[in-house]
Amino acid sequence: MPRSLLRRLHSSATRLSAGLITLGLVACIPLPAHADQGEANAAYAIGLWGDLPYSPVQEAVGLPNLLADMNAQKLTFTVHNGDLKQGSGSLCDDALFHRAVGWFNTLQGAAMFTPGDNDWTDCDRPANGGFNSRERLDRERQVFFSTPLSMGRDPIVQEVQTEALCLGQAGAVPCVENRRWKVGRVTYVTLNIPGSCNNLCDTTPDPAEFQVRNAANIRWLRESFAAAAQTGSVALMIIAQANPGWDKSDPTRAPVRDPLTLEQTDGAPDGYKEYLLALREQVIAFRRPVAYVHGDSHYFRIDKPFLDARGRRLENFTRVETFGDNAANGNNDVQWLKVLVDPKSRDVFSYQPMIVPGNREAVPAP
């Protein structure tokens, strides 16, 4: 397709989508460039990453290697699950956000992003510039989420939570970072659920902001499961930033909670229980595969930590934590996860950790 025609089609799609949002509607309208994806049951691949980059060397060296590696894999889309920088000692300024847009727009296919605590809730730390966290989230909404289009070289139009259910610096605003899209017979959802107790702890907790956004997240979660069931999706993937904690194991990396009641047991403020109860309810009712993708605790793993109220494992639920790095280890540890999506397979999702050849240090590529 000629580039001039493609630009006109993208422009038309943007105007149409903006009109739908003005009317309070949402629409999932694939752009014409995606019309050749094939039948709904065709297999495809996506890329997941997050908690990156965490140091200047990672941004200057590791990140370009990672982006090139993803672009070589013919991915339908990619998602960064939050934290565009390290948590302390780095500014949360507009320059960071605009650099990140540049990273995402170098990626082939569509590119998505959901905010993390290092991007906004922790920006009030003096070491990060002492910003107002609501103001930083307002700014992220302007920079990354001002239209229904994703980022990336081949963007798609997404469904957006357009109701003014969240709080910005000046009052109620739409939760435009919460998004949903469908590829083939699989539905994908992003939710703004950051670490730092979901904005209930750290330097300047904000219970009022948490309360309304948490309710909006639960509403979007339930609507997304309903939409997936109504449209015949064979699986659903949720992408958020925080590791909310699932059980009593591994207290160094996540909140510790009773896996039956989902009560947090460590005495810290709990910004996730109500959401987890709603998630468990929806996972059980959906019955089909649900992948829950997060970052936050910097430990790559794929497991099944979610139990029902009787202590039985939810077999259709898989937790996926992407690679993330702690810059203090001094390594250029910047990797990503490839997910093969096959609607015809029993489990729909299969996972392939991708160690970027140019980012290997201990054991160089053969």
C-alpha cells in the first residue's frame, strides 16, 4: 500500500476514533493495514517487556539492542508493562516521556504501554524531582494516551475507558490509559495498577486518587471479561505493572497475603485486595485461559499462584512476570519475553524468554 494512502487512512481512523470518544463511545476498529492478518484462528507472536531502562547504559546500549531484536521477530504488537526508569535518582520529567514515545514508535507493529509507579506515583520523591504524582499521571495521559491509537509503526485503534472515573490534578478525568483490543480470537486489556501499594504508600500517599481509580479498574476489568465472552474470545490477557502478591511465599518480592481470603498479612497498606477478589471472580466465571502479565518485582517467572477461596488452584490462570532489571547489579541485563498466540491450541499462550544476543555478558553469544 502506498505510504501516502496509508497516512490518509491513519488520519481518517484517528478523526473517527476521536469523534467516538467525544460521544462517549468506544470502538475497536482495526486499521486497513491489519486486514491481511488472516483468519481469526491464525497464530501470531507478541512481545512483552517492562521495568526498563534502569540506567543510562541500559538506555544507550541495552535498549537499542532489545528494540532491534523485537523488530527482527515479526511481532504483531508489543506491550511495555510500566516503569520507564529506575525508582530513585532519576527525573520524571517530560523529556523522559517523550524519549519513551520515540522508543515505542521505533517498534514494528503496534506498541502499547501501561504506567508504572516509577513513572508517576513515585515521582514525588525528592530524588526524582519532587513532582506532584497526579500532575505526572495527567501528563502521561496527554503524551501516551491522547488518542485511541496505540503507538508503534503500525498502530491500531483501541477501546478506551472514556468515562471521567479517575482523578487528575484538577478533578475528575477519563482513565484513558485503560485500554482493550482484540487480535484474532484473543482479547487484551491494560490497567493502571502501579506498585508502591497502588499509590497508598511511599512519599505522598493519595487515598482519594487510589479509591476512584481502583473502582474504575475493577469496572474496566469486569467489562473486559464480559466483552471477551460476548465476542467469543478463546483467551484473555491482562497487562498491569504491579506485582500485587498472591500468597504467603516470597515476601522479598511482593506483598504477602492469605491465598484464600486474599487479605494482606504484612501490615502494609493494601491497594490490591478488592481488585484481586474481583479478578478471581472473573477468572473462575470465564473458564478459558487467562494470562496475567506484570513487572514490578524484577524476577522473570511463569507460574500459577492464584487459588480459589477453598484453596484450589485456578488452572486456567497463569501469572507472567517479565524481565526487569535492578541497575545496582551493574549489568546490562535487558531482555524480553516472546509469546506465541495460537487460538487453536488448548492453552492459547506459550512463552519463549528472549535473551538478546547483544546484551549477553556472562556467557557471550556463540
